[in-house]
Amino acid sequence: MAIHVDRENRVFTIHTAHSTYQFMAGPYGFLLHLYYGKRIDHQSLEYLIQRKDWASFSSNPGDAGGDRTFSLDTLPLEYPTAGTGDCRISAAAALDEDGAAALDPRYKDFEIRRGKYALPGLPALYEAEPGEAETLAVVLEDPVSRLELELLYGVFAEKDIITRAVVFTNRSGKNLRLTRALSAGVDFLYGDFDLVHFHGRHMMERQIARVPAAPGIQTVSSARGTSSHQHNPGVILCEKDAGEDYGDCYGFNLVYSGSFAAQVEQDQTGQTRLVMGVDYGGFTFLLAGGERFTTPELVMCHSGGGFAALSHRYHRIYRHNLCRGDWKLARRPVLINNWEATYFRFDGPKLIQIAEAAAGLGLDLLVMDDGWFGARDDDNRGLGDWFPNEEKLGMSLGTLVEEVNKRGLKFGIWFEPEMVNEESGLYRAHPDWVLRLPGRDPVRGRGQLALDMSRQDTRDYLFERISAVLDSARVEYVKWDMNRSLSDWYSPLLPADRQGELPHRYVLGLYDLLERLTRKYPRVLFEGCSGGGGRFDPGMLFYHPQIWCSDNTDAIDRLKIQYGTSFFYPVSAVGSHVSVVPNHGTGRTTPLATRCIAAMAGTFGFEMDLTRMDDAERAEAARWTAEFKKYQPLIHGGAYYRLLSPFERRGAPGNAGVTAWEFVSPDKTQALLCAAAGEIRANPLNIHIRLKGLDENRLYRLGEALYTGAALMYGGFALPGFRGDYPARVFFFEGA
Ligand code: GLA
């Protein structure tokens, strides 16, 4: 049993294959957190809590009477709430009808359910095989306000994953207002942690930062209405000495695509608290009698063996228990996207020429990017008018798709459904459908406004219009883009006291539309995008099994972006393309092989004018496409190892800017080692790389040479010398 309850002592223990999580209903019904870490038995760890009088400034709840040793300000709590005497960061806060700010939930009951809970209207992990998950539901209630909290724990024992979410239900007849409702909190009674997080900007997403969890509060957050380029909703707490292969680390990844916060507080007693969930300035949610609020899900994982094991667990659960649809585990098409090839300047014949060239390289699908609809010849107009511009294309969409199909390629199309330009038929017809503050000039981003996705009428329009396009021709792929930070949070359909719900309602509306469309078109491959990787999060992966990782297609920058992305997200989710040199973003010139090798750590595809390649380039691109297709099951289905980081020069003596990574097949019979050099020096030092994840006793063949797994993992591999600008190589080891 993954969930063990000691009813007498009210201790709840959750076991996964390698971890244990424990809490208890303590004195007066307060939930105390006891443990999260390496697997132990179900002994209660209550003994670790040493209560004492912390002197006057850590106050005591009324129930404790004269007992000054019982303070919620110093105890490790399972789900900390505001207004109870705990002055640290809280996970939830509420206002009573009279405006009193207190949320004092006490333990009432629990239930163990077979299977994994679902969260209506929200993306969440699901059971891929019956019986692989269990749910623990613990019910608390504030006896005064009658606000009920159902703490949900989803347990994928064999996969070492525990999920959290909370359902708030107003059991009183009065209005209550949530002012904070995060998905979870975890208190660590002691320990010296680092916080690892992934920050960045447009074209440079998910750069890794590792900082000490110092006294005070540290926040990683987005208030942009999207999960954002700037901070990914995935953070890791780890021991000081944790690395790829060693040490305790804890992952927290929010299944949500809107504004969020992860906060880490090291308190006066040396405890460390992490809370995470939906967060933005002005968040409120009004609950009339009987109404509910459900938080998004937080996916937690503990690894006692460093970051590599942590990443493998996230990759596995996301591939199998988060992504859905026909394309989830299927071999993804290798695509050619026309954006960097033509930008807005294209017509049907040009796309057909590109398709023809793509067919010659062995590609599978052509994506017609931005510019095919309305009066969209630049980025100031047309968004919202999802009608093919037949005049520009020189043909109907149906004819274009047929012509592309005739050349042996499937056809895909770009949409940016959530957005509208003021210069568009949609805006002229429905100016009230946008997010806009009354009486104020709108804030524009890329010259565009955002539609109010909380509105059913707006969503219905989008559903019908997108369906009409998808029904009008054989469209087999959709790129779902979103190109601005959101602002102007006001919806005329919501009363004044519900405007604070809008950023969350926007995300719920988006999910509703995505659910309807992906259900209606199960055979269409959806790829997410937000100016590249501005919404690269597990919420989106529930609807789109792949996401365009970054608008930055420079192979060398991509090493960093993809390295950071790999901590939580599987390689099969990472949209990555080969583009032209000099690169449009950086001006850098890298060899075609290096660009191909970088793109192979993802879905692989091209985003350049293939008609302009010379014969040698064409032959090389075709070779790499064939290589990728050969290795695709290994790359997407295998275990991904980070060997040498592009962010640091450690890991191998002489590592002069070499990044290395490796894919190992599940049965360990194949391994693909990839290495790329960000800089080259004369008279270079030798570089040795230790492979990972192999079978010690197996023989592996590389060309003529034979190595044992043990030799490659513990002795290592000697990289042949690198010369020239930004070289890269792959080495395929096959079990002999
Ligand atoms: C965003 C996307 C790009 C491209 C353009 C089109 O920037 O990330 O890939 O689709 O929009 O306008």
C-alpha cells in the first residue's frame, strides 16, 4: 500500500518506490508536516519536533491555553494558512463575510481512493494504466467560517511522484473570499538547501540559477498572466552538495500556464518552507455558499540520487501520464516551418517549392506559420481574422494542402487564437471581447490586444472559426502561439468584486477551449508556443505533447536553453529546428552538423528556406534527417543524461566550453553520445567524458572499437579533438 494511515495517532504516510512523505493531525487538529525524503518505514517522525517556548514572539493559538511551547509560527505545518499566528509565508488566506482575515482549518476526516483524482477544468496527471495511482484526500474545516479544504495527494508509487492540489468549498451560507489559494506547502524541519530555478527572457529561456536558500523569503514568479519566459514554474530544492548523480533533491513543478509563485522561506528556527501555486497581485476568489475553488496541481518528486534521477522521473511521468492524444508516444513528424524562411512574405507557390525541397530531404510535414489569414502582412494587423487570405496565397487553403500532400508532406498551420489586432474584422465587430481597463488606453504587446478568454462567447467563436479552418482542408498539425504578456485585467462580464478572479479565469477559459479542440481533433498534432518558450509548462503539455522551446534557433544558445529545459521536461516535448546561418537572432555562423545535432535533442525539424540550399547542404541535411529518424525512438523514448553543462566548465578536465549529453535506450542496448563545443582553443586539452546509464557488463560497439559499459562509465570515453568553429559530434554505441 502506498498510503498508510495510523488511525490511532492520526499519522499519514505516503510511500513511493524510493521516497516517503509523512504528516499528522496533531494537537487541536492542526496538520503537522513530519517528513519528505528517502524511503523509510511508517514510523512516525513526530519525535523530531522538539517543542519549546521560543519566547514571547512566537504566539500560541487559543486552544493551547497557557502552553507556550505550541506555536504555529515554529511548527512544521502541512498546509500553512494565514491568520492563525503563523507569521511565515502561507499557502492560503481567506476573508470572512465581515472582512475578518483568518483561515484556521482543522482536521476532520480522510479518505483513500483508488486511482488518481482529476481536477475539473484543469490539466492534471492521470493514470495511464489502471491501478498505478492512489489518492489520499484529507478534509479540514475552519469551524468558524465553515470553509472546507480538501487536501488531495495523488500517489504514483512506482514512478516516485506525489501530486498535490486543494479543493476549497464554502460550507457556510455566507460569502467567503479566498485571497490566496496555493496548491501546496512543504516544510523542511531542518537542512541547508540550495534553490535551483530557471529564469530568462524571450529568446533565452530557462537559464539555470542555483542560489542558497538564505534567511528570508525568495520568490520565483510570473505576474504576466502566463507561466513566462522569465521564470519557469519548476523549482528544485536540493542539498548543498547535490549534483547530477548525488544528493537529495526535491522537484516542484506546477501544472499551470498562468501567473504563479514559488516561495521559499528560511525561518528564524532554520526550517525551510516552500509554497507554490497560482499567484498574482490582487488575486481573490469569491465563494458564495456551496461554491468551490480548485487549485492547479503541483507535481512533487524527491530524488536521493541527484538531478539525473529527478529529471528521469519527471520525463517519464510527463510522457506517460500528462501528455495525451494520438501523438503522445507516437513518432513525431519531422517538420519544416516557413517562419524563418519567409516571415510574412510568402504565397502558395513559394510554400509548395519549400515542400518540394523538404520532400527531397525526407521531411514529413510543412507548417505554414504566421501570415496566411486576414490582412496579415506584418504584425500590426489581422490577428483574429482566421480566414485564409486566398489572394495572398494565390489559391485556396484546400488546394495548397493538396499540393503539399502531393509532394508527400502533411500540412500544418499556425494560429494565435487568444489575440487580436485592433486592425482586424474581429476587433471591429467585437471591441468588447478584449481585456481592457474601462476608460484607459489599452496596453499593447507586439501591437496586439488579448481576448478575454473568460468569456464563453469569445471562446465559442474561436472554437467555431478554428474548427472551420481545420475542417476545410486536411490540416494535421496546429501551432498554437501566444505572443504577449497579459495585462489590462478587466472583464465587463464580471462584477466588481470578482475582477480579481480574471487572470485565473483566463487560464481556465484557455484550457476549456484547448480541451474542446484537442478532443474534437485527436489526430491533429498540437504544438504549443509563446514567442518560443514563454509558456513551456506542464499545463500546456496536457494539451500539446510538444512546445516550441525558444524563438532562439542559434545552436550554441540552444545548448543552454535545452539544458535548462531538460530538468523537468522530456526531450519529446522540446520543439527544436535547424535554421539558416548567420543565425537571425545572434548573427553567429555554426556548421550545419552542429545545428542538426542541437536540434536532435528535441523534436528536430527545419526552419529555413530549403530551396536556397546548395547540393552539398541538401545532401548533408538529408543525412542528418535520416540519422535523426534512425535514433528518434532512442532520443524520445530513452533516458536523457546531462554530461557536461554549457553553464560550467566542471565535469571533465580540459572542458573548454564543451557541452555533452547522452540518450540511453530503456533496455540499455543503445546509447547516443552528443557533444558540441562552444569555443575552441589552440593546443587543446584532451576531454574525457564518462558515459552514464549503461549496462556495466555489456559490450558496446562504436565503429570498430568495443568497450564494456563499465569501461565507458567509469573509465570514460576520450573525445576526439575538436577543431574549427563550433564543432559537434555524435557517437552511437550499440550493444554488441
Ligand atoms: C512567435 C513564434 C514564432 C513565429 C512568430 C510568428 O514569435 O514564437 O515561432 O510563429 O510568432 O509571428
